[in-house]
Amino acid sequence: MNAIKTIIFALGLALAPAAIAQSPAVAPSAVVAPAPAAAAPAKPVSKVADIARTAPDATIGQPVPRGYEIQQQVTPIGKRAVWMHNALLMPIITVICLFVLALLFWASYRYRRKGNPIPSKVSHNTLIEVIWTTVPVLILLIIVFPSISLLAAQYKPVGKDALTIKAIGNQWYWTYEYPDNGGFEVVSNMLPDAQAKANGEPRLLAVDNRVVVPVGTPIRLLVTSNDVIHAWYVPAFWTQMDAVPGRVNEASFTVERPGVYYGQCNNICGARHGFMPITVQAVSPADFAQWISAHGGTPKGAKPGAPAVVAPNTAANTAAAPTTPAPAAAPVTKG
Ligand SMILES: [Cu+2]
């Protein structure tokens, strides 16, 4: 029975991509795309496009071929967590595994039937029992303090100097709001394979409009969803937070170096679950301010202007919605 279930399940998985390919392509950006472009003043986007379209470093912020280690971390919390994994947990795990393996081999040989025609009748040894109880407790005590403090640090709310960004999961794309910068919105759709390749970006991870963050500034990421449960997950930041409809979850991180960092929704959220990637671009605060103003936003603390919606604008961007070609103009539209 189980074998039949497995076969049916495997068939389902095999056929799913075909079903997806046949389903009408959705152009989510078109849903939120604002009024006709003609009404919007043309903005110089070339410089800004440069700011938000740096080529990624193939060794950081994305999976590497045959990679099995944790991605290189670019946040303080991530570095601490990697230390916990590499310097504390892995050595302890390795020593325990080797010790238990050696004990198994030794016991198998020492107490083999041939060498022990009359089996031992010993069933208790108080000293050994005390040792095998206290040693694991001591090991757990060594682990518990750095573990609990790391956990607490991960979820410690950031201070007033933090920049708030809201990530909203949708089936199947992300939208980002910048409430501290006038409340404009960025719609982020996956790039088709050919476009990602042309840009030198990884397949299934590149997006048309990246979410841009300033380096060295604590980011308060508010995560929620419009439909089903998604998750905002960027491995290089050590950040993963569920996006739950009707609920706002908070995560925080401080990116220490400029660059392009890729992530994915990692909650099974429907047919195109695998096609709603996350691309974060970390830039200098000066470039961030420029990017913000080019999108109709305001610096943090300034009087918010009218919110704008950032729709896909460049050729690269419109490629995300092949069935609904967006107007060539309309890079940035203020609503
Ligand atoms: Cu999702």
C-alpha cells in the first residue's frame, strides 16, 4: 500500500511542473501596477538601476556547486550562529560519534561469542551508570548557555535607530513596503531563466526588483502575508521568518557588507512555491538614500510624501510577466 502511495506521490511531483507550465502565467505586478504611465513624470532611473542591480558575487549570498557548509554569513548574528555550529556543536558531535563507534567495535570484539564461551552475568555497575548519566548532563550544560543566549539575541527587538521594512508574501511573489521612507512599495517577481542568465544571476533566485537595504543599519523586518503562509528566508543573514496572513512577525538583521544576497520562500505555499525568490541588495547608506529618493520616498524621519508604487520598469523587469507586456515607459509611478 505504501509503495503505491509513494508511486502516486512521485508521479504527482513529476507532473506538477507540466501543470504549472500549462497554467496561465500570472502577472502580479499588473495587479498593483498603478495608473497609466503617461501621467507619471519620467524619472532618471539609470543611476538608480545601477545602484540596485549590482552583479552578484558567485561565492557569497547564494548556493555554490557542491557546497555543503553553511553559507558565508554577513550579519553579526549569522557569524555568531556559525561559530556555535562550527566551533562548539560540530566538535562535540564528532567526538561523541567517534567515541560511540569505537565502543561498539570494542564491545563487539571483546564480548564476541568465540572469546566468551561462558557469558558474563553482570547486569549493574553503579560507577558506569553514574558516569553515563552525568557526562551527557555536563555536555548539555556546556551547550545550553551559548545556545539560549544566541536564541535570545536572534529575537531581541532592534532599537529606534532601526529601519523598518515590511515584506509581504503573495502567491507567488513578494512585495516590500518602506514605511520609514514614505511608504512606497516594491513588487518583486522572479526573473525567467534566460533573463537571470543574461544578468549573470543564479537561476530561480534572481528577481526583477530587489529589496534594497543599507549596510550597517539594523533592519526591522515586518513579515506578513496576503494569502497563505510563506516564509522570508535569506541564508546569508541567518534570517527566516514565517509570513502568516493576519499576523505581523518581526525579524531583524544588520548587513555588514554590500552585496547581493539571495533567498527563497521556504514554506510550501502552493503550485509556484519554488518561484518566489528573494533578492536583497545591500548598499551604502548614501546609495540607499539616493535609491529611496528616486523611488519617491523620503529619508527616515522626514515628512512622508505621497506613497509610490514601484512597478517593473526595465526590459529585465518586464520579462517577469511575459504574457502581459508592461508599457515601456512607467519606470516609477507615484500614486
Ligand atoms: Cu511562499
